[in-house]
Amino acid sequence: MERNTEIIRSEQSGAECLHVKHQSGLDIYIMEMEGYHSSFALFGTKYGSINTRFRVKGEDTYTEVPEGIAHYLEHKLFENEDCDAFEKYARTGANANAYTSFDRTAYLFSCSEHFAESLEILLTFVQEPYFTPENVEKEQGIIAQEIRMNDDEPGWRVFFNMLRAMYHNHPVRIDIAGTVESIRKIDADLLYKCYHTFYNLHNMTLAVAGNVKADEVLALCDKLLRPCEDQGLEQLYADEPDTIVKNYVEDTLPVGAPIFNLGFKLRPLSGMELVRAELLTSTMLEVLLGPSSRLYNEMLEEGLINSEFEADAPFTGDGYFVLSCGGETQDSEAVRDRILEEIRRAQKDGFDQESFERIKRVHYGSMIRSLSSVEANASMMLNAYMAGVSPFSSIESLAEITYEDALQFLRDEVDPDRHVLSVVHS
Amino acid sequence: MKEITQDLGHGISLTRITEPKFTTNTLMVMMLVPVVPEKNAAYALAQSLLTQSCRRYPDNASMTIRLDEMYGASLNSSLSINGGVMQILISGSVIANRYALAGEDLLGDMTDLLLGCLFDPNVRDGAFDAGEYRIQRKELLDAIDAMINNKRGYALVRARQIAFRGEPDAYLVYGTREDVEKLDPASVYEAYLDLLRRAVIRVYCVGPEPCDGLPERLQEAFGKLTDRAPEALPYEAPSKPKPAPESFTEPMEVTQSKLVLAFKGENLPYEAFRLFSAVYGGTPFSMLFSNVREKMSLCYYCASRVIAGKNTLIVDSGVELANAEKAHEAILAQLDAMRRGEFSEELLENAKHSMVNSLRGIGDTPSSCISDAYERFYRPDGADVEERVQRYLSLTREDIIAVANALTEDTVYLMQQGGVHDGT
């Protein structure tokens, strides 16, 4: 079978991987890791909870689907006509799972033997949906319990409340699993519609790392992948204003100490522009709010925060970009005020350049560290595909970003007034 | 992979594992003592004080800056209970010297830092620094209070308290609020010095570089500990089964109830007990997953796990209150089925594959290298990975049926949704 292949190298780390544009339409990434016993494989699609309105070539109107359907589909895809995919994996000993997030669904396994057999199972079951009214109905009880479990999770609740107070219309504001009510509207026909729209190989990637041989992986892909036409998928998101819905939201749940998230709504970006912005903002937030910063240590000393407080990685995707931090505190409004003051001060006077360079070093160390991990390497390649960039683009871009870039970004892109404070207390 | 273990004197050993594929060096000091519940809180405070600052880097800011300079090196501590043994870990991890952009000796720097934390802590006049103590004390009290945030974890802790009542494992590993409030900077430092005297100490170094000179540096540092009296470690601390199952219901303002069951047995062989759990509820093709979740759609999770050193199996599940009794009956029915041998040969073989798959993945992370070396140290037979694989493969369905028949229900804990927690 015809393949377009390229070797992608990281000058900074010396690591490399193979990228293949397979004739079937699938993008395949392979990293052979010498000396490792285990392997990790991810078969993912650009389909998550935000993809609720779409159409393909030849359709005049957009289809709108119930909240939580991507996650529901993930559950149901494990069930094929003859048996459950877990039963098949059980015969190889592989440890299998799947996840659905805002913008993707991925099926995965890790193993230390019988890799080829497990990869065959993965490539086969994801391409063979089997939905019936009975088996779709049966899943409702299980997923309803998953939703209830998340409802009782304070960290989940405080984060989604923040998103709902930040975004007026963008579907990032809906829960990944939907609601107990929305999943009742899901049936086999809708699942097939979503499957055939998003599980097209032109919209998917396979990323494998560890004790694998590229030739073996590609031979299995040649045998098992079913070529398909690019459907010209189009998605429609409701217009999202730059403004936020409201600055403050609170909720109650049994918690030991009140927890909070403070988030800032930024202009969404994509591609390499987003990679660069993520590096700039994560470095900048660490300088301003991280454990070595003046503000962090003052608040720690005053007992306003504890070490649970941290600046989160930028939360980004198609149409959303959120910077946030969070933790436990008895006085979330005081913490918010101190952080807003610090951001405004940094916008005006700048921040410590030496710290910026030091935190860049920390990011470099973290990227080198993750190259030892079979799972982290496979995830890195999948993430790169989803973002439409090359693997290693983060480590290569890190060397290029400067203090001046970060300060400019802080002044131009971060508006302290577009913040949301979300609190959960008992 | 090359592994060398050597004696550093005074009952302290060093295991060096050289593995060229890793991009980091990890250095870990493991201190092991018999569990004495009254001391849990002091050890919890000591381990965090030792890694948050030291004399050279006397506060969180200066310590963090030093770690940042070392390319985001990590310095961690933890404590956990395994059977009757309290395990206190102090560890550091840093990227390998070959990745240092300015040719720094990062492993040497990490060794200096870790030894500084252990032997030159932030102490004045026989007590931990008062300011740092205040911060870490608050951290610990917050962590104890926050246990309730994770409802699944909280339910497991509560079930263990009932299952192991009167035994050291019934106590919280970090102690209680009251325990913490009784301590002060001097008593915690004294507890640390006592720990250095009484603990079995094992040092592990894992990384791509052979760590030349490390044994000598460690020997010099640990050689100062002349007043040593390590205690015997009770890894097996079997829990006595109750004459009849004890039930406990705790109302809470949550939307999903949590059901936790504890089963106990006597003389459960190590591998057979773990393989039993894999068949019963430890895998996504187990009896509990296939029946209670998939066929009956009662819950999102219903899983079993072995509590090491305690001859105890825990099953936990998140269910609707209306289905809790039905789930309880279904969990017991699956155990009964296993007692009668009603599980397929294929399921047994698949569970073996799963165990073997996990075992053969050992060695791909620094932490698994250390866990494996430690397991070979404390298990009397010292079996290596391949020997353990063979033991699992040689188990028969009769071995699994025997485990099922040896287990009896001991504890039933229910976190009941819709209620109001009374704060106890």
C-alpha cells in the first residue's frame, strides 16, 4: 500500500519518530523506544463533547446532537456484534481503556507482550460499530452512574461551573458526559450518524510508542485499515462573545475546605500560534503565581492558600482558551483580588526576567523527563495531531520564546476583567 | 539493566540500578519502621518538613528556586502503610547529566540536596524552624480535612476503619487532627531522630549513569548514624475476621451512594489471592465487571483489590441508593459462584495474562525498578520477575476456588446519598 513517510527529529532532545500519511486517510505516528518492554497505542478521533453541530459534503443542514453523545459512543464502541473488546484484549493480557474529552476520543492499550495481536484488536473494533436499541438502552444506567459520580466530585464541579460562567454559547460549557436527561435522547441511529461522521480515518490518528517495530505496525495498518473518502466535515459553533457571563459562581458540596478556580477568558488560537501561546502563558503564570513567586509565598505565609494552590496548564481547544489557577482557601475573594492586582502590576511594570528564564528551564526538564515514558510519548504524538502541529513542536518552540514575547502577550491578550471566580464550599 | 546492592554499614543498604534508556536519575531513601499509630502524625509532619526546606534553602521559595535551576528537579516525600510497616520515602529526581545545557553535574547536585534535607534540615535549638513548621502543620490539617472531598477515597478509608478496628491500619496514615494538634517543632524533630535510629533504611539510585562516587558520599553521610537499632518489620499483619459481618451506614449530601465491602480469610497464598482478585473484580473482564456493571448496569465501577499484608479483599462500587442492596447481593452472588467453581477456564487464563503483562512491564519506569527491588528485599523468597510469572502461570482453578472459600464477608460500609453528614 502507498505511504507517505517522514522521520521527525527533535534537535533539542535528539528524539525522533516516524510519521506516515496512510493511503486509507489515517495519520500514523510511531516512536520505537529501544530497551523498553512495554508498548502503548492510541487510536484517536477529533471528536469530543464540543462537537455537537456538524454536516458533511452534500448535506444542506447541520445536525445537532444531544450533549454527551461522543462519550456515549465511546462506551458503546467497545461492544461489537460477537463480543466485547475487553474480552478480546483479555486474551492478550493488554490493559485497555478509552477516554473522551472536549475535543477528542481515544482508545488505548498498554502491554508488555502480544503487541501485534492487541493492535489488531484495537484497529478492528474501532472500525466495527455495533449499536442496537437494546445495547444502547442498557448503557444508560452505567453512564448515569458515571455522571452522578462526577457530580459529587468537587474539583469537577468547580471547574465546570467556571466554564459555564465564562462561556455564553460555546459547547465547552457542557459536561463531557452530558446530563442524565440529555443521554436519554441518544439512540442507535444517532450513534451511527456520529460514528460515520467523525470516525472517518481522515479525522483520526494512530500513535504508538515503546517496544514496537514500525514495519510491523504499518503491515497491520495495511491489512486492517479500510480506506475511506474525506467527507468534508464542517462544524458549527454558536457565536461566542469576548465577554464572560458573570464574574462569580458558587456551589455547595461536602468539602473539607472551600475550593476555588480562578479563570481568565482569552482569545482562542490554533496551530503553532497556540503552541507558542501555551508556552508563553504557562511560563508567565508560573513566574507570577508559582511556588517560587513572591505572591505565592506571601499568601502561603499568611495562611491564605496551602500547597494545593497551583496555576493550571492552559486549557485550550477549538474556540476556547482559558488560563486558570485554583486550590483551597477560606477566603477565595481575597486570593482573587491579590492575583488580579499582581497581573495588573505585571502588565504595567513587567515581571522578573531571570525567573522567566529559570521556568523555561523547568519546562525543558519536564519535556526531557517525559521522553522516558512510553505513554507520554504516544500521547505527545496524538496531541500534536489534534493540534495540527508536528510532534516536538513544543520543545523546539521553547528555545525561541523570549521574555519580551511573554510580556507583550500578557499586555495584549490577558484582560483581568474577563475573569471568573468559581467556589465550592460545604 | 545492571543492579548492584551494597552495604553502607549500620544496617543501611544501597541498590544502584543502571538503565541507559532512562532520561532521569532518581535517588530514593526509604525508611521502614513497624506501625505505631500514635506516631503517624509526627512522621507525616517530619517527611514534609524535610523536603520543603533545609538549612541551606530555608524556605519554600529558595528550595523551589534551587529545584527550578536543576531543570525542574523534583523533591518528594510520602508515607504509606504496608501490612504492619510504615514506609517513609524521601526522593529526588533530575534529568540526566547528558541533557544539562551547561554541563552541570545534576546527579551530584541532587545527591547534595537530598543529603542536605536528611542530615542538615531546617532545625534550630533541637526543633524544626517554627515558621516552616506552622506552614506544614496547616498543610497537614488541611489535607486531613480535605479527605472528604474525594468521595470514593473517603468511603474506602471509612470502610478500613471499621474492618480493621483496634488494629494499626484503622488509623489514618497522616494521623488525626487531635494527633497533629498535640505536636510541636521539637517533638516532631525528636520523632525524626528516633526514626533515623530505628528504621530499616534502604537507598535506591536508578538512572542511565553509573553514579560513580555515590556510594562513598552516601557512606560518609549515613556513617554519621552510629546509634542505630533497626527494628524487625512485620510485613504480614493479618486481620482477624469478625464473627459476623458488621454494617455501617453514613448519610452524606451526595448524589451517588458508595458501597464498600471487606472480605477476610486466613492463610491466603500471595499469588493465588491476587489472581483470585483479578478473576473476581480486578480487571475489566472480571466477574464483577461483566455481571454487576455490564449485565446488570448497576454501576460505573465495581472493583476488587487486595490489601497487602492484611489478608483482606476490598470491593467498592458507586451505586444509586435504591440499587445498593441489589448490588450487594450481586457482589456476594458472584463470590458464591466462584466458590462453586463457576467461572470459565478462559477467564482464569485471561487473568493470568493480565498479571503476567503487568509483571513483564516492570523496568520501564524508575519507580517500577525500585518497587521491584524493594519487593525482592522484603518478600522472604526474593523471587524475581520471571519466577513470579511462573508462579502465576502454574496456579490452578482449585487454588482460586480455595481462596474464594476461605474469604468471608467482614464489613459492609454504605455512604448513603441524600443525607446530611454530621461532620464526624
